[in-house]
Amino acid sequence: MSHHIYHTRTFVIHSSPRGEANKVFSLFTKDLGLIRGSAQGVRYLKSKLRHSLQDFSLADVALVHGKNGWKIVNAVFQKNFYAALADTSLRNVVARVFSLLRRLIPEEERNEPLFLMVENGCSFFERQVFTLDEVRSAEAALVLRILHNLGYVGDSKTLSPFVESALWDIELLRSLSPLRREALFTINKSLKESHL
């Protein structure tokens, strides 16, 4: 019996070992939303999938859905945002953002705008050199946008320019800096009210 093969771009947001050489992955995909998929033998050094499915990687994957869930049958590595960032504070931002996505995104619910938002944000982090203050504002802006997309943050006159914009630039981050306390209050309140 043959299965349909789904091809989609994905972030590998988490992985955990299963059995002797397998892994289970939390994948935030462009076309399928958040899914859990497994890969056979991926922990063996000879595995072709090993490099492509590292945590924090962006990859093009091929998946099949069987009776036991999603199986990853192929993956083509694009980049690893964690490894690509020289700045440790930015690496920590990416790790926290991926952890947040894992907590908040409903499984198997497509959300292409959110996927592109995260991809654009991570790409911006990779292209720029930031001060620590700009890193903090970048994290606040990305988390606000994620929460707004998922319906956890409502409209705010002061924060709407940072939440509703799809653009990323240093001036945006600098203008968020004096409002970051309000942004963090909004983020923390939203996360508390989400009960997740």
C-alpha cells in the first residue's frame, strides 16, 4: 500500500530519542502546521537525515502519514539558525522562541503567515549585528507578533506598529526599546492567561 508523500518546509523545533537509533521530532511546517514525526535510524552516524534534522534547523522535508503517525522519509538541509548566529544572546532568543512555538501552536493546524513570520525574524537575526538592547527588543517584537497571530494579544495603540508590521529593521527595534516594559507586561499577561 502506498502513501501520499507530503513535501513542506519545516523548522525542527525539538527532538527526542526513541529506541536504539530513532528520534521523534516536533516540526513546525509551512503547510501542515505543528506535527510530530519520527525518523528511523536517524541517530546512526551513517544516516542521511542526521545532519538535516538537527534542532533549530530549517529544512525541506518529505513526510508520509501512516497508521502510527507521521514519518520523515527525506530531508534537505537549508540552514541551522542556532549555529548560524554568532551572538550567544541571539541563539538564546531562537531557543526560547522555538520552545514557545512548541507550547502554543495547536497541532496539525496550518498557519503559513506564522511560519513566514518566524522565518523572516530568524533570517533578520542572522543578517544583522545587534546591541544587547536591540536583541531584547527583537525578542519582544517577535514574541508579540507570534502571540498576536495566535490570538493571545489584542490590539494596542502603542504596540500595534510592532505587532502588525511584517517588516524587520533596526529602527523598528530602537523605537520599541522605550516601550519594552509595556511589551513585556503584555507578553507575560498573555502567556499567563493562555494557561499553557
